[in-house]
Amino acid sequence: MTTPLPTQPTLSPPSSSSFPSSRPVVLITGGHSGIGLYASTHLALRGFYVLIASRSAQKVNEAIEGIEQDHPELKGKGVLKHVQLDLTDLKSVRGCVAEVEGGVGRLDVLINNACLHGGGTPYLILPNGIEQMVCTNFVGPALLTSLFLPLLSKTTAEMGGDVRILNVTSDQHTAAPKNIHFTSLEDFNRPYSKNPSGMAGCRVRYGTTKLLLNFLTTHLTSSLLPALPPSSSSQPKPILALSLDPGWTLTPSSLATVPSFLSPVLKLFLSPLEKGGEVLVWGATSDAVRSKALGGKMIGREGKVLKETGTGGIGEGERERAREVWRSLEEGVWEGR
């Protein structure tokens, strides 16, 4: 269905003299800014080898330099690395997977964090035929997740890893039209309004991409993950998928969701960035994710299970809509791109 992975330069894994090969690996998209930067920093401090996936090596390297200045104990240890990824280019997505498979050889946690927000992002059809917000926020991350499944499975089956897939979503998924279906590329590219680039149109487009990410969590939990080969580990830990809602936090992206004259007012209602970043760190590390059987659910701050509209665990109708989305991706949207 999808084209073969291209050959790419490989990453250099962390020094074996400094860290054992069992050091867990996390890949986070958009991990160089906002809540992603917070998560990258604190996961490195918690013992992870952190791959920051972004199309800008310069921005990532500047972020890593800042992290190491703030946390000298990480300096020179090589536990934060850039990996090239442009979610609007599906060939780049395939190249990212090939690079990690060849250069690192394990992946314990995948965090689909990067996104275009709903604040004035223009409605734009990319050269690959996919609208830029839906490609960045869903089509690219879904392909990335699909292609990483063999490596994630290998990590839990052969290395005993505590493997998790974390999809960063939002309560804005409720802005998506009710009972919407996705059976073709045209459905994914819907503008939803006469002015899809305006504030109201952007909110619906953004919310729809978050609904789609929740469908990914549902389909992973109900179909894709149970179908993976059984683990040979004596104490296997099934791979878990969760949707995480970090809430409204004070980031440039959040401020961009309203006209500039309303920014001072919005700031009064936004939480510190750390509050959102902590949700990602919690999802990657908390024992409660397993002990409370939170796989397939939408989780907010402090591990709270949020309203499950648009995410796993609410019945066959929900699962069928998620399967429909996946079929459309496999049979048309990803094909040849």
C-alpha cells in the first residue's frame, strides 16, 4: 500500500560507555518548543534517550543547547538528538522511521505532539494533495505511527520495554461536526466553511484533526495493537495507546488562536506551560497508565479520565468510524504519496 522506506543517514546512538543499551528511547514530534520542549527536557532528566523530530535541525539544536545550559548534568551526554521529520511530506515521514530503525533500533515511547493550531492557519492544499493542517496534525502522525509499529513491537517483545503511543489531543475535538465520516481524500480536505482560514473555520478544522487523532487511539487499541505478533518476553507488557489533553497552556500557539487584541485577556485563563508539559511526561512514565488500565482513553491533567467523546471505549459505532478512517488512509490517502 505505502511505498518502500528510502535509505537515510542513520543516527548515532548514545555512547555505550555512558548509558546501557536498555536506556528507553522516546521520539517526540515538535519537541523543541512549547509543551514539547518541557517534555523533552524532563524525559531526558528521567533517563530517556530523547529523539526530537522536526524539520528544523537549527531550532532543535538551539533547544538542546538551551536544555543543557539549564541542566548541566545533561551536557555532553548525547541523550537529546534531532531526527529529520516534516509531517507535511510523507516521504520525510518514511525517512524518519528508516533513520530511527537503522540508527537506534528501539522505540519505547512515541509522542505525536506537533501540530498546526487553529489560530489563523491558512487553508492550503499541499503539493501532495492533502490540506496542510490535516496532514500535519493527523495524516502524517498516523503514517508515522503505522510505520513505527514493527519497531515498537520489537521493543516490547525482545527488550521488555514499557511501550506507549501518546497522541496529544484537545477538548477542541468537540468543535468537529457531529457524525462526520471520512471515506475519501476529499472528506479529509473539507474546508467546513466559506472562510476556512478565518478564526471560526480554523477552529472547526483544528478540532476535526483532534477528533481524528482520537480515532487513531481508538483504532490502535481495538484493532492494530491486538493484531501484533505475541511477545516472546516472559513478562510482556502490551503496547498502550492514549490520547492526552494538556489543557489550555500559555504558549505562542495558544495565543495565536485569538485576535491579538484579545491576547491579554486570554492570558488570564491560560495555565503555565509546565502544567501542559507535565501531562506528556506523566503519560510516558506513570505506572498508573497500566495499573488503572487507561489504554485507549483520553486523559487530562493529573491522570484524570476525560469525557470519552471521540476516543476509545464507547462502543462498536465508535470503533467502526475509526476503522473507516484507517481504511481511507490505507486505500487512498497514503497511496503513492
